[in-house]
Amino acid sequence: MIERWLPAAASAHAPALDAVLFGIHWHMLLIFTAWLALLIVILIKFRQGANPEPRTAGAGRRWPAIAIGGVIIGDAFILTTQALPAWSTRIAPPPANVTPLEVRVTGEQFAWNIHYPGPDGVFGRTDNTLISASNPVGIDREDAAATDDIGLLNILTLPVDRTIVVQLGSRDVVHSFTLNEMRVKQDAVPGTTTRTWFTPTKTGDWEIACSQLCGLGHYRMRGELHVVTADGWNAWMEDEQERLRR
């Protein structure tokens, strides 16, 4: 039921994280229902008509112990069977038998700078002094490895069913790179390169958001996420290479 109110689950690890969320909410609903039933029983059993004289005897320790024990057991079950396995999978590196597509994303007030390595798969040299409206990443075109690199502002295009590794950084303050449909949320910290990875499983057009308050223009720090087919990715890459040759 709760999945109706969640963003689309569009990455390989999304179901595992959603399962943790579902488990927690079902556990909370069970606890709420049990305590509500207990409250109703207490209101009926200890109403004034059935107990004209007040009693000082306590309720005993058995039922409170059962209630607290049930909560602990439920929490431990979710932690060991869902939460810890999902967390372990997320912090592990990508599988060794796959060749990921690596992309560099650098946050700044208030935009996302995207750097693709080009068909050769090698990131070329960048220089902050070369940053301009037409070169938001500061790619040094005199570097041989950078001739086919692509630098875009707020546009992240990725192929479906391929492992993606994002190298995150920031030019100014802490930002939080967020792809809700991919179930990705990772801080971009100045002076540090952070890596996060995921595998898109659905094509679609979504939004890159910043989940960390980063200044007065935080509300407009949005980008575009486009997940396309393998053929669509190849066609997009060819179009970008043609644009570079002009």
C-alpha cells in the first residue's frame, strides 16, 4: 500500500530499501493496533460501573514485559533480516565482474555540473580557470584524454541496466545529491570525492534534487535525470560528440 505514495522504484537496490521502510511501517501499525486494543479493553474493564470502589493493586509485570519484548523482537527481526543486509549491500563496492560507467558530479550554489568521460572512458584534465557558461566543468581541451569529454549543467543522462558510479564533489558548501527514483542520497562535501553507485532498471525522466539546505537559492538547485535504453545512450553520445566537433 505504502508504495503508492513513494517515487517509482527504478534501481536494482530500490526494492531492498523499500522493504525496510515497509517492514518498519507494518511493525509500527501492529504496535499501534495492539496498544489501541489494550486501551479499549482497559476502558471497558475498569469503567466506573464495573469498579465502584478504587483499587490500589498494580497491573503486574507480565503484560508490560510481553509488550516491551514484542517491540524489541520486532525491531531485531527487521534489523537483522532487512536493514543490515540492505545497508551492507549499499556500502559494498560494485560487483567485480561488471564494468561501470563513471560520471563526475560537482555541486555548487545552485547547480549540478556533470562530467562524462566520453567514448574512451577516461576523464581528461580539468581546470577551474577554464570554467565558463559553455564549459561548466572546466574541461581542458588541450589534454588528449579530454577531447571527447562532455561537460553539461544539470543534465544527467544514463543507460538503463548498467552499473553507474558517481564521483561526487562540491565547489563551495555541502550539498546532497538526491535521485529519489534511484533511492540515492549522498552528500557532496567540499575538498572530498565521495563515490556512490546504482544500477537503473527503468527508463524515464526524473529530477536531480539537493536534500541539504545550501543557501538562499537551495529551492532552485534542480537537475534533469534521463535514463534511456542502450541504443538511446549510444545515440545521445554520438550527438554530443558531433556537438563537440562543431
